[in-house]
Amino acid sequence: MFAKGLSTKDRNKLRLERMLALHYDTPFRIGLCVYWSMPSSAGGPWSGVAGIRSLLRKKAMEELERFERERVLEAAEKFLRNRGIAITFQKDAWEGLRSKHDHPYSIHAAKEGKLIGRLRGTKNISLHGVPPTRLVGPCRRILEQFLGPQ
């Protein structure tokens, strides 16, 4: 595992390096990928996706979303290699990544753990929609339901 005598700082640095290089033994590989790569503030009139929508307007937003969806799907294909699960925490991500036969986004279905489908263009990668992270309690409960308590 780790050499004895490593400081907490050095141990955490080594853990991060191993995680980023995927050099660790576990049944799970966890990857994170944002759906909207354009940064936005956490609060105020220009916050979140609504702020990006206000700034770009409909036509530009639709074009941006096409590129963002392709980027995320490409990353998922490389990382998951046609197995595993993808989890969305936001309506746009669910709508952009779900297969055409899956149900549209519903916050109620997400809170109940019933927003389940397939990642667009794949056969073996399931897609799960969970409540937004701002709803910490329901989000945690649904993640535990899908992944099991840790």
C-alpha cells in the first residue's frame, strides 16, 4: 500500500496521482466530467446554466450543447469502455445524454430513483439521473441506492 512514515500530505498526493492514472485496485473507477464546460458563478443573476442561457441565447446555446454532448459521450466511451454506469446531476445533462427511448427529465423521478435509462449511442452503459447536488439529502440517498452505502 503506502510506505510507512509518509506524511498525510504525501499520502494524499500519492493517492491523487494513483487515482488520476487509474493505478488502484477497486471494483470501481470513478470519473468526473462536467456537461457544461463554460464556467458560471455560483450565485447572482448570471449563475448556473440559466446565466449561460441568458448570455448566449437559444441558437448559440443549442450549438454549444451539441459540442458539449459529443465531448462528454466521447469521454464516457473511452473511460467506461461500453460498461459501467453514468450518472447525471442536472436536467440538461440527462436530456442530452439519454437515449431517445428513455423518459424525459423529471425532478420527481430523480428524487425517487426512477430516472434510469441508457447512455445515448450505447447498449451496455446505463444512465442514472439523480437530484441536483444542491439537494444534498435526496442526492445522497439516491446515489446510495444506485451504488450502495460506502
